[in-house]
Amino acid sequence: MVGFAALTATLPELESMYPAVRHLESYNHHGRVAAMVEFGLSDDFAIRTDEFRDFAHAIAMHVAAMAPESVEALLAQSDLRMPECSVADRLSDLEAVLKSSVAIVRFVRWDAESPLEREREPLDPPPAPANVIRFGTNDR
């Protein structure tokens, strides 16, 4: 659906739908659990601030520790460093400090201790037996 909306949207609508600048922040906890979070920002000035860097690192750590299922669930959770605030509250506070819009676009989390999720196809026999072709044999 996003692709369809992008095809029918005007340029100002596209600019409002997609952040101007993207930033990836990662966190790795002793090679056991890792997370990568993508942030969307209205300008690149915010990326260079200590406030944003601290926030981005804290959110990546939060994703690794709390394993939220979606961005909406992440925003509703209590923040690890300040449990009295939600992640959405901290995001709003950051936007006020930076005077720039900041969004959590998406994230991914890896856990080395969880089983690998692979869909295994059953090994079905072939529909017909294989044909055997012999070359250069001397049948006597």
C-alpha cells in the first residue's frame, strides 16, 4: 500500500510521508542479543547532537532488552532508564529539545539463544523414478 500511495501522492505529500534523513543505531549485548533501530529525522543537525545519540543508543538497548513486537508497542512501553515515562514521552521530550521531528521508523532484534525459525519442507519422493542412461557400456 505504501508503494501505491507514493505513486499517487504529490511531492509535498511525499515529503511529509518520508523523513528527510534516516539514521541507524545498533546495540549488541555481549554477542548474545542485538538490535538495530532506524530513526527518521527532519534534518541532519539532530543526528550530531549528544541528546539524539544518547536517546538512539538507549532505544536500541531498550529493543534488545524488552523485545517489543512493533513500533507501536515500543512507544507504549516504559522506558528502561526512566520507568515513570513511556518511550513515546521520551521521544516527545527529545523533539522539544532538538526542535526537530524525530520518528522511530522500524527495528529488528536478534537473539542468539532463540531457536532458528526455518520452515522445513518435507522431503517428498520424486514424482517419477529417475531415468538411467548408460554411455559406453559393453553389454555381452
